[in-house]
Amino acid sequence: MPPYVVIPRESTKQLRKLSVWGQPLEIAVLDYVFGDRERRAWYTELMRGWPSRTATPRLLLNHDPRAFALLPAACAQLVLSGHTHGGQVGVQWGKAAALTVVGLVEISDQGVFHRSEMTLYVTRCVGFYGYPMRLGIPPEIALLTLRAPRSSF
């Protein structure tokens, strides 16, 4: 059974250092912030207090995938988001491609995205926002397996 980590609500904005099956992992949870200008400044100021990146993997849980473009470069290897519910309304072409209302306004709505040394995964989730329906976009419960990097010999 994989280890599960519960992060208390008061731990948002803090960088936590954990050990998962003997492997180090840094994890942080960021609150939702309205407004791109305020968000960029807030993220930069917040992360200024975090220690410099090391070889320890860093995971960032950030509700809104629009923030990915505003995060300081290389602040984490993996950023996990939801918020868009996969676009909720659209046409799904396989697991990795869809045409959605949210995607039409250039918001990362589902799947894997890359920026510099960072990867963003946006889950479609199972719920909805606003109007109580999903049309053409199936719900998703994502199960991700994180693996320690292999040593090079």
C-alpha cells in the first residue's frame, strides 16, 4: 500500500520536507490567488523564503493551472492542478487531447504541460463548476506514481 500524506490546512504556503519510503520529497500547497499581477508578485515573494532547490524532488499542489505560467522558473519539478474540471464541456479525443470551452481561451484544461524544467499535470476531476453538468468530457480520478530518479552508473 503506498504511503499517504495528509497536509494540514495551516500548512499551505509552506514548503514541507517529507520522507516517503525512505526517499526525500519536498511538497508545498498554494492557495488560490485572484489576479495575475497579484499572483505573480505573491508567488515570487512566497518562494523567496523557500530554500534553494537541491536534488530532492519538489512537488507543488496548486489549484489553478493558469498559475503555472506565473510561477518562478524551476520552483518545482512537478505541479499538480485541477480547477478547470477538464473543461467540462467539449469533445474528448483520446486520453491526451480535447477541444473544450476552457481550452479555447488558452487555459491548460487537462493533461500534461511543460515549461522549462517543470511539468504540470491538470486532472479533469469528477465534479463540475457553475453549471451542474459535464458534456463530452469524462470525469477522471488520476492515480500518479512518483518514482525516485534512477542513479546513473
